[in-house]
Amino acid sequence: MIDKHHARRAFARAAEAYDEAAVLQREIGRRMLERLEYIRLQPKMIVDIGAGTGEASASLLKRYPKASVIALDFALPMLHRAKRRGRILRRPLPLCADLEQLPLAAHSVDIIYSNAALQWCSDLSSTFREFRRVLRPGGLLMFTSFGPDTLKELRSAWAQVDRMTHVSSFVDMHDIGDMLVEARFAEPVIDAEQITMTYESVDQLMRDIKSIGAQNAATGRSKGLTGKNRMQQFRDAYEQYRDDGRIPSTWEIVYGHAWAPQQVTEDGVTTIPVDALRIQGR
């Protein structure tokens, strides 16, 4: 389970330093936006869920000049930065809310875009049902999240020191696909890749994680301070992964998209508009 209050405070504190540190999130977002080139939709309303400082929100405004873009995040200091993106008359609409309980009308959104935010859900299945509720028939859900191999070196190093939870749990891509089907999304597509970040030291890695607000928010984490001795044991354990003079940090990126049902036939089959998806190279 995720301690939402702890996660919200961490992201609020990280708002000022986020853009400089969020190298990985920015790269994932760029790859997500490239995937939108295969989608033939003319949306009127887009919601960027987990918008952070609004970099993707601004890109979506540029890609879809006739659409409104809501930048939704649960950390208000992030939204203070997001609302300054874009041009004076074309800025994201900031909305401070929890992605598991969207303050949006049913069937009011054409595209839900969410980059590296779903791992902060306490109940992902319920969240997908909530997404389907607000999407218009034939609307698109496009997202990324992190898979179980994320921060595997960090998890292993801490396991050599104590038995506490130091890394949040991440959902397997196959389970995510099953949840989309259970939520009655149509044509779900899930794939994954691994990206390895490298650092000069373990302390540099930990500073970067803190700077993007991605600290351990599991309810089973230790609430006390980590002593100097245990912290040094952790550093020493992590050193076994040093390669070519650098400390690695693995991130398993899960990409997904699915469609809100256009209609449901008598046998329960859902359909989407044929002209919504453009497939290249076939």
C-alpha cells in the first residue's frame, strides 16, 4: 500500500528541483509522445494525470492546438509550475486532485495521458475503472508505469542490511494488462523495456531519487531515521554492482494504451472506431 500523505509531501518538496533531476521521466515522456503519432484522434479534452511541473502538458497543447489540457497532480507546488507552461492564452488548466478519485464528469475526456504516475496508486484496478468512467466512448488511455525490476540493485543492497521495506512495490506488466481487461477497456497493448541510469556514487543516486520525489512511500517502510552505520552498510552492499567505475540503477518501464469501449455488443464484445488507429509499415 502507498502512504499518499507521505508521497504528496515528498513531491511537494521536490517541485523546485524536479525539472533538473527528472532526466528519466522526461525521456519516457518523449517516447510516449512519439507513440501518439500512430493515433488518429482529434481530442477536445485531454487530462495529463500526474502532470508534475507540466512539461508533457505543454507538449500536448502544442500537438493538439484545438484541445484543452488539464494538468492534474496531487502536489500543489508542482501545479504552481505547471500553470506557467505554454503561452499566455494557451496554458494547461491546473487541477489538484488524486488520480484514484477524479473530480471529472463521466465521459468528458478524450485522452488520458499519464507518465510515471500509476505506481502511486493504492488500488490500480479501481483506478482503471475510474479512468474508463471519465473517458468518452472511443477515448484513449495512454500511460507508463514502473515494473518489478525497477531499482532492483537498491532493493537487493538494502536486503543485505535489514528486512524493512525500502522500495515501493511495482506491478508486473501482465497483471496490468489483466486489470485493463477487467476494467473493460478495449484492445489493451502492454510492453516494457529496461533503462539503466548510472551514477558516480550511491549518494548521488539517492539525491536524484529524493529530487524527483520518488522516495519510498510504502506503508511498511521504517518511520525512523536511518542510522549512519546502517547507511554505510547499504553503501557498501551497493558497491558490488559498480561497473566500469559507475553505480547502475535499473528502471523497468511499462508502456500501455487501451481504448474506452465505443459500444458493447450482446455477446459482450467491445469495439473502437476503425479510423482511430493508424498502423504504419503494414
